[in-house]
Amino acid sequence: LTGHDEHLLTFYNGRTAMTESESQANYVTITRMIVDKEETDDGGFDIHWRPEFEIVDTATVTPDPEIAALVKTYTDKLDAELKVGIGTTATALDSRRAVVRGEEAAIGNLIADAMREAVDADIAITNGGGIRADREYEPDTELTRGDILAELPFGNKTVKIELTGADIRAALENGFSQVENGAGRFPQVSGLTVEVSVGSPAGERVRSVTIGGEPLDDAKTYTLATNDYMAGGGDGYTAFGNGTVLINPIDATLMASQVIDFIAARGTVEPKVEGRITIL
């Protein structure tokens, strides 16, 4: 019975049963185990089992009044803290899964810019899989604290690392290595531009990288803002482990807080897709 679900499925091959229940409690997958115990002639037992699956669409379920009332007491408290406007986006934002995991996204640029500014780094790289609300925002939408926390729900912090251009190149190769699978390692970036050939073999996809308008120098040292999950090698970003940590997770600040502060300081933001990532 899986957690961190992304798919709705049931599976049984006569030996193993598995379920996933999609996400956001849209569905509940009930698994009943039917077990038959038969006595054998020698006084032992044979045990046979099989699963019975039932998928419940929660949109069709009438909430239990007592539980619904209890839930409301918590949602009311949360709304008072989270439904607080922090600023407006003048441009459209799109955090749908296929976008943040497959192309440069305006909301990815916004988040990466906030991280880079917060720790005064040369560049920022964050994984598209960490952007999770899976929604669209029309131009002139007022953004709230709750919006940003929904987009960045994992409590990640922004760390700062000093590392070589060669390690940055290796990290970007990893980031683009599974684009065709919609993998969460896809990088959203700030302070750099990159051209990528997704038709090339994994590990040979990065065609060019520039930082500060200059070609990436493999021997040069740069400072990087990234999240603590990636800094620890998450999503395959093991190259970050070669760097020198300047701001560690203990001393770091929540990414979500930095994005909230970034928007609030400006009042209006207008992130857009601007050619940071070019897919060839």
C-alpha cells in the first residue's frame, strides 16, 4: 500500500498486491484481503489469499457531519494564517506537473530568483518536482501565503554551496537526464542559461551553459543556491556533494519564506519564460 502516490492503480499477479491512490485524497483505494485456511490430511494447513480492490471517488462521498465540523475548526484557523495576500503576479503562472518537470516555467523562475537573491549566490537550481500545487494562476492574481506553501509543501530550506563549473555541468546533465519520463529532477534555474538536446543520450544532453553572460568555465568556482534535499544528493544531484557548503541546512531558511518575502518586497512580480532553458 504505497504512499507519496502519483498514480491511481491496483495490481495483483497472483503473488503480490499493490495499490496507489493518486494524490490530494481524490481517491481512496480500499484493499480487502480474503484468506482461506484449509486443513490438510496430515494435520497441517494450506493458506490461500486474494485481494479485493475498491476504488472510491471521494467527490461522490457525503462527508460525515461530525468529522466535517471538526475539520472546519482547523481549516478556519489555517485560513486566518494562510489566506493572506502577499502580492500580485502580473503574468500568468503555471505549476502543472508536465510544465515544471519538462520546461522552463515562470513560477520556477520566480522561486529560483527568490532563492538566489536570498543567499546572494551566482546561480540557483531547484528541482521542478518540488513545485507541487499543480495549478494555473491568471495574470493579476493576488498570491497568498497559502499559495506559496502549497507550491512548496516539503519544508525544504535554501542552502548555499561553492562548487566548480564542472560540477554544475554534471548537475545539469543529471537534471535533464530523464526529461522524457517527467522526472522531478528537472531543473528550474536562475542566473544561468542552458541549451539542452533531449534527443541525445542521458549525460550528453547539455550543449551550452552561460553564467553572467559568459560561457561556463569548468575550472572556475561559482556559488549556488539550491534546496537541502538536492544538496544531500536527492534526485540524483550527487555532484553537489563535491562543493563546499557555505550555508548549511541548520542555518538555512525555508524556501517558501524566501519566496513569500521576495514577492511581498516587490508588491507585484512579473516572472515569465525568458529563454533560461532552451530545449533543442
